[in-house]
Amino acid sequence: MPRLCLFVLLLFALAGPSAAEEAKPLVSEPVYPGLAEIVPRASMVTEDAGRAAARITGVADTSAFDGQLKEARQRQEELFQRVAALGPLEGWNVDRLLEFRGLVAEQRLAIKKLLDAISTRISEVDGIRREWNRKWDFWMGWEESLQGQQLKIPKESFREARKDIDGILKKAAILAAPLVALQKDVTSLQEKNLDLLERIDGHLKILRQEIFKKTAPSFGNPEYYRQYGEGLWEEVKSGVAEVQHVRPDFVSSQGWVAILQGVVALALVGFILVKRRQAAESKEWEFITLHPWATGVFVAVSAFGPFYTNPPTLWRLLLWIFAALSAAVLISGLLKNPRKIVMVRLLAFLFVLSLALKIIALPQPLYRLYLVLLSLAGIFLLLVMAKRNLAAHKGKSDGFTLALRFGAMILGGSLLAQFGGYSNLAARLFESSINSVFLGLFAAMAIRLGRGGIDYLMSMALLRGRRFFRRHGSEFADRLKRAFQVFVVAYALLYLLEVWGIYDTVGQAWTDLLDLGFTLGGTFVSVQMVLLAGFVFYLSVVFSWLLSAFLDTNIFPAKGYDRGVRDAIKKLLHYALLLLGFLLAMSLAGVELKTFAFLAGALGIGIGFGLQDVVNNFVSGIILLFERPIKVGDLVVIDAEWGTVRKIGLRSTVIETLDQSEIIVPNSMLISEKVTNWTLSTKMARVVIPVGVAYGSDVSLVLGILSEVGNAHPAATQDPPPSPIFTRFGESSLDFELRVWIADISARLRVTSELNQEIDRRFREAGVEIPFPQRDLHLRSVDPAVLVRSSPSPQEGEAEETPE
């Protein structure tokens, strides 16, 4: 045994080196062409070198970049000079910081675009250099491979090829140097830009953190009154001068937005004036017919204002003035309470005034004094208006009264904060409250205008003439209104975060909101994933509705399908699309589809324990949709209840009885138990009228009358014809039946009543008697005392009866 082991080890030792050699990756040696290819290929290198030189020259041309760099450097120098002229960043307010942050970010974007273009050129030159380095290695290796052979090598061709390749490599190195230098200059410019941006962001962060900190001397501190010096007026003039600054490139780059706003405003004014009578038909648009100019300005400013990119301060102030005043006019047209109208107009004025003071960066002592005076006057005015409004409503508080009192509380809090030196908190309370009110008013106006626009769109003859909009236009409009309202409210809520200083812009708030989430089972579930999944599922629901409506209006009528087939197809498509949308939504949310295998197993266990009835009804619902033993609109009898099938769901079926009540029947009951369906294959049904006549009546006469009554009724069919039948000898009558077929079972009760009335009339005319039930009573044993008490006395001359 030891010898055998030793022999096996020896075999492995001998086999090891060869196995290792086989395991080494094979490096493919370059295959060089033959001797005859040297001269033609050298000529090709010369031609390629000429094209490569021209390409390098074009790529390495920096003339266009020099002008862009000069312009970017000039803009950045002007920006830094404006920053330096306005003093240290510590004295800036939030609005000025945000304005310059936008300018710096815009400059940074332009520098990055220039840097990317230069980097692309450098990458192209580097790619040419690497390509010709490979050519150099190829020709050197080719020449070396021919050295050991006794062949006459055309060395001149190799020298020419190497010379051309070397020339391209040197040219690439020389022409790439200016690009690299230009890249360094742009990078340096970018670093300075980034440094200023970081400083502005840092001060914005500090201002947010100092909301609840004491940042100024209180009014009881003499330090506050020492701030009123000569330099204060110089700061005011500097702020006003800064507002008047307009970038030279604003008109050329963004002037089209202003032109578009003007065109849209004029077009809307003309449209409202022309369509004033038609627009007044919409409840949502009644108020705009009275104020066409305000409507045009408000829509133009609100809809196209976001298209501006960091507009100049003065232009931004003008846009807000137009928006606030036009909104105040429009909202006043909606209000009936004069106090509310006064409050809206007063808020519009304060909104514009406060915004103007913030934009010119009014020095802090003056701005604090302005807020204090405004708070004192505002508290008094709000409380007086609240008292009068309360008296007008006979002591009952309404929403407007509560809003006035709440506004007075906010002004009171702002006033106390100012007196205590918490200037940032006081300014935030006052400014954000007014901005929030106007944001709510803007959102309400946008919703009203949008809803009115949808109503007007649906009322157009072009859409009303379509079958789809005639039948489903109202529901389609409601869906559009809800979607538009959700969009406006969502944007308003995001903008509210900017108003209260939580975020700098709506875009930043939206980005941070999308990034929120939590970890579940190793998977990070973000708000973006949830919203995207919900949106996809909602789209599947909307698409399902649109498809069903389209089939109802365009496909089913042409094919002549009955209602049951239509409902079955629509339900199956609806649930299939919902399932597809759910799976796609889960996939977008990061849930792998294989996870559903585990869920299916858990669901199977749940079914085994407690969901048998649910699954039974679900499967029964699918069977009802496919086999269609009953369908919507059928007249059925179940548990002795007559009713019409109104809805077939996947779990239960709704049946409306004759007295307008509704019965919810589990689907399994319709499958497993007996159900009478009067309209499964046809609506034709037989009406049976039983009638009895007195013994001794003329049977032939009775049958003739019944036949005539049946044939004379307009609802009775003639194929098969009415059939009178003598059924039996009853206990107190001769029993007959009149059997009449009618085309529609829904007329069964009416036809029965009319036939009974006609039979009764004809029997009376013919003297045919309809008897009452008759009974014979035989007495076998009766107490004699009872008979004595109930019999007449002998003195009355009546004979006594003897009981049997």
C-alpha cells in the first residue's frame, strides 16, 4: 500500500508541469504581412498621416474656446465685483443670498459646459495618439521579424512609415499642450466659482440654523439705536442700485419668455372678450368674464414664470407685482364679503411691499422697525375686523373669523420676537405667513381656472360630436380635474417648503423628498420608488377605464354584443390590466417577481385555513364570466325572490328585486344551487291565468271567452298562440287556465293584470259566475243543553229539532 501511494504521487509530480503549462493563457503573437505588403502599406501610412494631421489641427484649434473663456472670465469678474460691492456675506438676507446663489450656479454650469468641451477635444487627441502609437509598435515589430530572414528588405519604406508616424505623434503632443493649458485655466475658474458657491451655501445654512437664535439687539438695548447712523442710508442706496442692475445677456437669452407672456396675455384677453357668453356658462369661469385683463396677466405670469432662469431682481419684482395684483382682482371677484375683499387687497399690497424691501436688502434696523409698526397696525386691524365679522354673523364664529384671529396671533408672536432680538424668527413668521396665504390663493385660482378650462374644452363642438365624449365626457373631465388638482396641490406644498425656508428651491425639495426612504429586508425603499410604482398602477387603472370606454362606444355597438358579453370582456380586461400594472409597479419598486412565489405559498396556506369561501366565490365569479349562466340584465328567481342582475363581481353578484331592494348573493351560491333564469336564452315567457267558474256554467262559452281575451291582447304572441285549457273539477268550481306567451318577461305582471281585468269584464257580460269556496258542515254530536239554549221557545210556535 505505501508503495502504491508513492507511485501515485510520482505520477502527479511528473504530470504537474505539463498541466501547469496547459493552464497558462496563450498570448497571441502578432501576425505580420508578407514582404509584398510593405510598400503598399507604407503608402497607406502616408495617406493616413495626412488625414490624421488635418484632424489633429481641427481638434486642437482653441480659437472658439478662447472667446468663451474670455467671456466666462469677464462674467465671473463682474459677479465677484458685485458681491464685493454689497459687503460681507454675513450681512446679506436670504433673498439676496438665494439670488446670487442662482447666478453663481448658472455661471458654474456655463464653465462646466466649456470644460467638458475642452476635455472632449483632449480625449480625441489622446485617442489619435494611442492609435498611432500602436502603428509605431506594429511597424517596429514587422521590421524586426524580417531581420533574421535572408530577404531583401525595403528599408526605405520602413523609414518613411516611421517618419510619418513619428510626425503625427509629435504633432499630437505639440497641439495638445494649448488644450491642456486651457483646461487648467477653466479648472481654476471653476474652483473660484465653487468656492463662492460654498460660501453662499454656508451662510444660507447658518441663517437657517439661527432662526431660533437671538441675532440682533433687543429694542431695550442701546446698541440697537446706535445702528441708526449715516452708513444706513448708504446701504439703502446700494440696495436700490443693485436692484436696477440687469445682465446684458438677459434680453437676448430669455427675452423670448417675456414676449411669450405678453402674447399669451393678449390672446387670453381677446379670447375671453370673444367667448364671454360661452365662458360664463361654466361655473368655474363665471368670475373671469368680469376681469379679462387680470385673467390674462395672471395666467401668463403664473404659467410661464418658471421658464425664467435667474431673472434680474427688478424683473422678478415686476413679475410678482403683476401676479399678486391680478390674483387680488380675480379673488375679489369670487368673494361676496366686503371684509374679505379688503383683506385680500391689503395682503396683496403688503406682499408686494415686503418683497420689494427684501429685494433691495433694506438694512436690518429699518426692516425690523417696519415689521414692528406693521405688526402693531395689523394686530389692531385684524382684531377689529374679526369683531365686526363676528357681529355680522350674530356671534357665530366662521372660518374667516378664526383666520383673522390666527393672523393676529402670528403678528403678536412676530412682535414679541422683534422686541426680544429674535429678528430672523420674527421676519420668518411675518413673511412666510403672508407668502403662504398668497400661495394658497394662487393655488385656488389655478385650480379654478384649470377646471374651467377643462369644462370649456369638453363643451367644444369638436369633442361633443364624438361618441366617446358624448357618453363618457363627464367622467373623463372629472378625472382630468382630479389629476390637475393633485398636481397643483402637490406643487403648492413643495413650494411651501421653500416659502418657510426649509429648502432653497422647489427642485431641491423635490429631490430630497424623492431620496427619503427606509431599508426593508436589505432593499432600500425610497419615496421615488413608491411614487413611481403608484403612478404606474394608477396609469394602469386609467388605461383600463379608457379601454373599456372605447370598447363600449366604438367596438361593441358595431359587433352587436349583448350586455353580458360586454361586461365579461371589460371585467377580464380590467383585472388583467390591473394585474399587469401591479406587477410592473412592484418591479419598479424593487420587489423581485420571484418574491411572489413565496407570497403564493403563504397565500395557499391562508386559503387552506380560512379563505376557502373567498377563493370559492372568486373562482365562481370567473366561471360566471366565462360560462355566463347569468348575465347583467337577466331576470332571475333565487330563494323565491324575483330580481334583475345588476352587477357580477369576482366575489359576489348584486340582484335588484322588484321592490328596488338589492340582494348581495355570493357567486358560489349561483354556481352550486338552483337558479331560475327567465332570460338566459330568450326573453319570451308564458303567462298563466288560473280562473274558476261555477258548476253548471257553459264550458264552451268559457273557453271561447278565454281564447278571445288572449288573442285580443297586444302583448300576446301568435306563435305560439294563446291556449285556454279546462284543467280540472275543483272543490267548488270548474278550473280553467289561459296560457299566453309574451315577447318580454319584464311585462309579465302588467300583462297578468290586464288579462285578469279583461276576463272579469267578459265574464260579467256573459253572465258567467266566479263562485266563492263552498263547504258542507255535518254535526255528529252536540250537547243537548246547547241545542236547548240555541233553539226557539215552544211558545213561539216553532217545532223542536231532535239531534241525530
